[in-house]
Amino acid sequence: MATLAENLSLSGRRALVTGASSGLGEHFAKTLAANGAEVVLAARRVDRLEAVKATIEEAGGKAVAVEMDVTKPDSVEASFASIDAQLGGPCDILINNSGVGQESWLIDTEEDEWAKIVETNLTGVWRVAKHAGRAMIDAKTPGAIVNIASITALRPSYMLAGYAATKAGVDQMTRNMALEFVRYGIRVNAIAPGYFKTSINDTFLDSENGDRMRKRVAMRRFGEYGELDGALMLLASDAGSYMTGSTIVVDGGHTLTPL
């Protein structure tokens, strides 16, 4: 029987990370690479991806960069074709991380803003998972899909109706994906992070309202990126081999109190 360390190793695995040009996506990619995975970095900003790729390679890891706009079907299809052409096979890990934020009251949210949130955070997650799952199935390769949800899927909050609705959709879609993909040996789980400072929310978290929110977190602080590594590695690796359809909340106890 394999040891825990052996099960956590990603040696010989290949991981696709969307939204890998910055923030949590960049961190996830670096974490997976540091633990043995060959990482495919996907996002719209290719110049930024190349910088992340260089950092991973300087640390001894392996990475390739592909341009991908999850809101455009042709872009996603072309990205998967590029992955197959460059690497000769599919990724067996997907970290479905692309997303955009929101800071608007429901009655003030414009149609184009709403459409962008839904297309990126929900349809984009479905679109990439569909292609990744098909690639694994066609290659008869078992694997793991990790969707990035949010605690806003679980509790209401102000000025986030569209964002929260899409993340709730991701949370539920994860279970449906898990049910459909389990017969192919593909596990599908989700991580629901609490508040971690990213380019999406840094202005708010540094504000007075953000500080008031911090005080409502049970641990009285926002998360550090590395505090997501345990959940990420568990769900991506064989250490979580008997888990599918689960959502792991990593929020410092924030959902124990009103958001």
C-alpha cells in the first residue's frame, strides 16, 4: 500500500490550470509544479503566463503556456488542440480556476456585467471541464477535476448577487460532473475559498468595509495562499482517491458567522 507521501506526489501527472496568469491560479500552478506535475498554464495574458512559466522552470519545474479565453468556445477548443499537439496527450488534472469578481448592487448591475460574470464564472467552468473530461475519456486516462467555487455560494452577501449565483452554480455543477464522470475514473471536487487577497478583491479588502469583514471571520484574518495547498493537493492527487462530489471550505471559519 502506498504511503501518504507517495499518494500526494504528482510525479508523472500533467495539470491544466486556468486563470494561471496571476492570483490564486498562479499560486496553484506553482504548487502543483513544485510537487512534481507538468503544468499547463492557461489564460488570456500570454506575456504574464510566460513570466509564470519562467519562474516555475527556474525552480526546476516543467510548464507550458497556452492562450485561453474561457468565454470563447473557439479559444477553448484551440487551446486543447494546442495542448494535445505540444504534449501528445491530455492533462489528467484540471484546476478550473478562471473567474471575475463583482462590486455592484443587484438593481445597479448592467446586462453586460451580468453576462460577463455568468459567461466567465459558470459557463467558462462548464466549457473547460467539458473539453478536459472529453480529452481524458478519449485517452482512457483517469484523472481529477478541481473546480474553484467560493463561500459566497454557501452564504448571502452584499453586492455579489451575480458572483454568488455563479459560484453556487459551480458548487452544484461539481456534484453533477462527479456523478457523470465517475464511471470513467475521473473524480470531480471543488474548493470553496473564503477571502484571500487577489487583484479581484484587494481594493475592497483594504477598505474600511473590508476590515469590518475581517473582524467577522472567526480567525480574525484573511487567508494566505499557502493555506489552500492542503485542499488542492488532496483533491488533485491520489491522496483523495475516494473523494468525488465534495466541496472543501477553506475560510478561517468565516461561514460560521454571517458574511
